[in-house]
Amino acid sequence: MMEDILLPIIVVGMLFIGLPWLIFHYITRWKQSGTLTVQDENLMDDLYETARRLDDRLATIERIIAADHPDYRLASQSAPDRDYAPRDYRGDPRDPREPVGPRRA
């Protein structure tokens, strides 16, 4: 008898209190994590610099190998989609990123 009354109260409470609370909780979390922090921007800058240096090193190694072995084909010649040139937007007014804090040297 008590179960017949208690179960609907629990279900209604979960539907109208618990579920909206859960949804709004995760919406709030999602909105808070939607922006980059200064640490995230610094990490992205560091990763960009590392990737650029590694790309330069790879190009240098490929040129050295191509000079030593005339039949070696450069990766940049075999991959037509690699026609980009890495750009450094720092200090450029066309920078798509907005500065958040002071840049590290």
C-alpha cells in the first residue's frame, strides 16, 4: 500500500526536479568550459611553435637526403596537399585569435 503512493512521488520528483537539475548542471559546465584560459592559449602557442620547428627540421632532413640520394623523392613533392606555408600571426592585425594575456618570450 505504501509502495503505491511512494513510487509515483519518487518518479514525479525525479522527472520534475532531478532531470532539470541534471540538464542545467551540465549546460552550466558546458558554458564555463567553452572559453580558452590563458594557460590553454599559452599551451597552444607552444604546441604551434613545436610543430613549426618539427616541420622545418623535417624539411631540412629531406633536403639533406635528397642531396645525398638523387633518386629520393621529397615528401613535399609527393603530397600535393602540402602546399601550405606556416604563418606566424603574432603582432599581425589580421590575427584570428584575440590576445587574452601577455605573451611569453
